[in-house]
Amino acid sequence: MRRHEVEATAARELLTCYESLAARRAHLLAGLLRGRRPVQWRHYPAGDAIDRETGFQYFYHCHAPGTRAGGPEHGHFHLFQRRDSAQPPAHLLAIALTAKGVPHALFTVNEWVAGSPLPSAPAALRAIGRFEVRSAGDPLVNRWMSALLRLFRPEIAELLAVLPENSDVEVLSSIPIDVDARLEEIRL
């Protein structure tokens, strides 16, 4: 499938997810939070969404107000690949959300933040291209996340290409994203 076709398919899937949320008047995180207010640093879902078949996992969490540098971020999803049970999962990237559940940035974190070695940029990009969680977490979030990753693959490649080495900073690279602008660009 050509890039435009992949992005158009991803855009349609993302729109389907948003239409489902709108029809229920629900927030993207509703299925993970289950009617509760998020607690800082707590993982949602509890124990993370771990798909033992695909080897991928994610969780959402938020930080204390004022601890994240600028921007509209409420919290973010951390995405991982589990290679085998003997090693910690590899952190692939994070998706920052506003309080309304709108993704506004993608970023990578240092290994000491993730608690695991980072994969090489090519390995991370390959893994992100296959990222899918089916047997855990919230099904709508799972579909939304996979579609978002396909839709913003060019930005993800750019993000991973600028990873510094041996850095003391928490966030290694970050790139803003705009879902509305991308959908307009694709002209669905």
C-alpha cells in the first residue's frame, strides 16, 4: 500500500473512533479511567495494557501540574515493545494529550526515564509500524492509537531520527502534531 493510501485508511479509522466517542459523548480516556478522575503518576489501565500475543503494551498517566514544560499537556501514553519476558520492555515513544483528549505531540524519553534500553531508531520505527494491542486495554483506545501511529508515521520517523546520545535530559526529542491539519491535508 502506498503512503497516501495508508494515511487515508488511518485517517478514516481515526475519524470512526472520534465519531464513536462523539455519539456517546465520551472522552477518549473514558474506557481507561472508568468514571474516575486520573490520579497523578497512576497507570491507566492498572497494570498497563499488555498484549502478550503481539508483544506491545501501553499505559496513560499524568504528572503533577507544572512539572511538564509548557504546552497544553494533561498526560501521555507511553508505548512499549516486549521482546521477551527476560528483558524489560523497550520504550518506543509517547503520545501527549490535552485535557480534552486531543493528541498534540509525540516524544521520546531517555532510557533512565523508561527504565529500559531504547531500541535503535530503525528498530523502533519498524516496531511502531506493527504496533497493535488487541487483547488488553480499551478497544477504542487501541484502534485510535494504531490509527494515529499510521497517520503520523512521517513525523515519527523524523522524531526518531534526531535522538541524541547519552543525554541527561528526560525528553530526548519532541514534535508537535495536529490531527485536524493532517485530516485536512489528506482531504477525506
